[in-house]
Amino acid sequence: MTVTIYHNPRCSKSRATLEMLQERGEEIDIVEYLQTPFTADQLRDLLAKLGLAPGEVIRKGEAVFKELGLGEAGVTDDQLIDAMAANPILVERPIVVNGGKAAIGRPIENVVKIL
């Protein structure tokens, strides 16, 4: 079965996760999500597989998070999802999907559990 990694090659954690998958001999579909951003529906599907809420996978330290006021009271999950679809840098990385399961590779051991 092919695993999919939503990868940012500039991120050391993402590179380390990809390397681990390669060392294990996994068949890998690499999606550079900054080049091929998620749709809102893809994000909803990923969140369901992760078992996480949008606020748990959004990168709060990114400048665009603050610029868009995403940390303010009253921001809905749909607004967070739309913001991540429009600004993929906001999505925590890497995310690895294996069938109906997904994990964020922080720490990398999270990914090993779904393989």
C-alpha cells in the first residue's frame, strides 16, 4: 500500500519523516503541499483521519496566522479550514496518510504507529 506524505522540503521534521519512510522501504506518494495546496474538503478528510480539530493542526507561529486574526475569539473551524486552504503554510507538517489513518510527524514516532 502506498503512503502519502504531505511534505515541505524546507522543514527538517518533514525531511526526517520522508527519510524514515524511504529507509523502511515504503511506497511513497510525495505531495509538496505548498506547491499543490489542499482544498477545504481535503483538509476536512485529513482532519477526520487524524482525529484532530483544525485548531490542533494550524501553525499558530506563522505571521499569516496573526495577520488574519485566527487566534481571536469566535473564529470557527470552517474559518480555520478556509484559511489553511488559502495559506497552506499554516498546515502543520508533515502529515502522513496510510489508508484510513493519518499522523503528524511531530514526533516521528506518531507516523510509525500508522504504518
